Amino acid sequence: MKFCLVAGSHRKNSQTLKVGKFLAKTLETKGIQTTLYDLGGNPLPLWEPAMWEKDSDLKKFWLEYSAGFGSADAYIFLSPEYAGMASPALKNFFLYLSGGEVSHKPGLIITVSSGMGGSYPNAELRMSSYKNTRIVYLPDHLIVRHVESILNSELPEGKDDEYIRTRLNYTLNVLEEYAKAFIAIRQSGVIDTKTYPFGL
């Protein structure tokens, strides 16, 4: 199994990236290969229609940037909440996903908040990011609240820290089972993205 994680914060060394690193380490202890894309430390340029041109510099840049991304079995998208919205860097990332990289593969949304927020990015990503990408989000999602005070050490430091770790572990196990099941869907022969490349 291979999972790709995308830390959608604009900031370098962000709390979102901290959560992503924790998840990657947890997955690797389960024997799952992981790749973590950090949009703060390695940002993408703003999407433009040159991506539709086969030999454009932007297309070549994306193919190099995203090498190996499409080979994953499942995806985890992490977004901070900016003014009640999903990260613009993460929304921009989804615009690049027009080649079927994540089609009919399970995705997990994890949002990050320094306080009690975090619900709006989940709703926004569920509403708009699946149409042409064809990603299939788990019914479960996670909100890592008060993120500065948790996931900072090897062992949990309090009840909230312990709870989010056990919930993260549970949801990662569910994501792994979805990833296994969706292989059969993609191999069934009924998927036809050449004839129907876009959602309605």
C-alpha cells in the first residue's frame, strides 16, 4: 500500500505539516509507504490554462512536481482553516489534478485549527474538490483542534492528545481498508474516464 499526504498550509514548518508528519510516521509503522507533499515548503505556482497544453512549461513542472503521486492507493488532504475557508494552496493543488491521478481512490480530509474551528474546510472540500478529480472521500473526517498543544511528543500529553491519536489511528485503519477495496473497483473495467473525463 502507498498513501500520499498533502499538507495544505501556506506556512513553512506549519502545524498542518506537523500533523502530516505524525500521520506519515504512524502509517509507516503499519507497513504503508508514504509520500508527504508540503505546500508551504514546496509551493505550486497559481494554476493557469497552460496546464491544458501538452508541452507547456507548467505541465512539465507539474509532472516533475507530482512524480509518483498518481501511483498511491489512498490520499490524505490536510487543510488549515483560513477565514472559514480551505487553504487556497490546497484548492490550487486540486486544480492541477485533472489527469485522473486520484480517480476512484479513497481520500481522507483532515482539517487543522488552533482553536475550536476547522469544520468549514471539510465542507468546502467535500462540495467542490471531487467533481473532476473523482476522488471518493471517506464518510469520516477529522478535525485536529487546539493543534499547538497536541501531537508534540512520542507519547500523549493529556486526554485530548490521547483521544485524537486513537481517533487518527482508527480512521487510518478504515482508510487502509477502503484502499484495498477500491482496487477491485478500478480493475473492474467499468471505469471510463476517456469518454467521461469530467463530472456533471
